[in-house]
Amino acid sequence: MRKLCFAAATLGLIAAQLGYAQNGGGIRYKWRDAQGLPHYSDSLTGDAMKYGYDLVNDQGMVIQHVQRQLSTEERAAARQQAAQQAAQERAVQERARSEVQMLNAYPTEAAFRQAQKQELDTLDQQMSTTRINLHSQEKALADLLARAADLERAKQAVPKYLADSIAQQRAVVANQRATLERQQAARDLAEQQAAKRLQRYRELRDAQQQPGA
């Protein structure tokens, strides 16, 4: 549909130009080739369409410039670039709104720091819970391993159910350790981001307190 609209618009422009020329408008076409050399013609040529052209009147003045036709790939690239630019502009606007909301929500630095502390305390509590669970699971694994060791010292075979239990418990312990590592990484990142947000908060607050702000 877009291709049809583009083609229709192009044909309409060409028809209007030809009609103007036929009515005695004295329109000429001027364009530059790939080497930058100027060309003139009384009719619209393929090269003019390829490189883009100017409409020139009897006095030699340019009355309109027509951009060259873009290829399918160039149009796709232009749409992608426009979409990226629009996304960047939305991100800037969203950040500005977020910063205004932050200043309104925390009128003082003390209030802002307290909110940050609560966020980090929540992460610390989650890590503490995971550590307790990990300690419990490690103890359960140690008990199972001790039972297996007792059997081996007594030169008895470790039954399958016990071996399976040990394997399952090892997996539980490994999962808990991985969870604790992820939580620690998240906590470290949150602390770094908190420091950056605090610095930004101070910059915004200082700018807000400047005369004329």
C-alpha cells in the first residue's frame, strides 16, 4: 500500500511539472551526476530521477528541488533510523518525567537516602533467608554423606535410594548456592545504581535551587 501511495505521489508530481511546462512555464531540469557534474534538460530523464533534480525557471532560478528516489533498502534503512531516533527521544522524555517524579517524591536528600536504604535492606533480607536455607540443605547433605561413609567403612554397599538421595540433595545445594550468587550480584548492582541515582538526585536538586530555576 505504501509503495502504491509513493508511486502515485511521484506520478502526480511529474504530471504537474509536465503540465506546467506545456502551459508555457519554461521549466527546465537541472541535476548533478555521480561525479558532481551539472546537467540540464528540457524533459525529465532517468538520470534526473536517479540523482534528484531542481526545477529551474526562465530566469535560471530554482523554484523547487526534488529528492532522488530511494531504493527499497534505503527506504527500509530510513524507516529504521527514524524508529531508532523516535525511541531515543521517548527514552529522554521518560527519563525527564522520572526525574521530576523523583524530586517530587523525595523533597530532601535524607528522604531519598532512606528509600534507597530500604531497597537494599530488602535485598539483604532475601540473601539472609537464602543463606539460612543453604545452611539447612548443606547440613542435610552432610548427614546423607555421613550415612554413606558409615556403610562404606562397614564394607557395606550404599543402597540405591541413599545414592539417589545424595544426588538430589547435591542438586538442591547447588541450586541454593547459585541463587545466593545471583542475589549477591543483584545486590552489588543495586548498590552501584543507588550511588549513581544519589549523585543525579544531588545534581537535580542543586539545579532546582539555582536562582531563576
